[in-house]
Amino acid sequence: MIINDWDIFTLLIVAIFFMVVLSWLIISNRKITRKASQPAPVLQKNKKQEKPLPKISIFESFDYLGTKIYHNDGKYTVVEDDVSRNFSSLNQLPLKYRKMIQEMESRNFSGQKKNYFMENKNGKYSITFPDGTTKNYKRYGDIPERLKKILAE
């Protein structure tokens, strides 16, 4: 049997083709086994994704006989006799100022409904009457004079 150059070239091409096909099959088989070995994702039914709550900024101001106490996101600023002092928490406030805050809050939130109370919320004035009802005003100038006199007492 005599093998000529053309037959050797053909055999070489066929061998290279089979090696390429065989290596492709091995590689694709590895990918399939990797995918099979990974755990399937667990589907959670009836579970809504929780929306993050918007950040709420709290600002309170107290005026106790000329002493102003501002509360903004857990930090307190006390202005007394034109001197400003900052405190990082309620626990760091001196007892004198804590008592002032407690008294102002008890006036507002207690069951006693014998006083008028005014708050400034987002630039709007809200007046709480002795019967518990509230009335809102856009500007300070919109508040009737008789209410301003009652609130000043």
C-alpha cells in the first residue's frame, strides 16, 4: 500500500477536525456539569420587596421664658442669654434644660386642655385650642389679633 502526499494531508485535516470537535464536546460538557452543580435559585412566593423608608428630619423648638432649645435629629442646641451651646443627645443636656423640655412637652401632650398652643410646622402655623381642635394658618400675619394676645399671655 502506497501512501501519497495527498492522502497524508487529508488524514491530517480529518484528525485535526476530530480533535477540535472532541475538545469542543469536552468543554461544553464541563459547562453543563458546572451549571448542574450550582444550587437552583429558591423562588420566594408572596414576599413583597420592602421599600426603604424615606428619611424623616425632625426639628422641634422650645421657648421657655426666653431660653430657646432646638432639637434636630437627636442633637440639641440651647440658646440662653445670647450664648449658644450644642449637645449631641438628650442625656448630655443639663438637668435644668431637660426639665424645661419635659414641662413643655407635658403642656402639649397632657390631658389638660386649658391652654392654647401654637406650633410652626413646615412654615405653617398650627394653633391648638383648649377643646383639642387645631387651626392652620399660612403666615403669622393671618392669625387673628385676639389669638395672638391669648398666645402671648
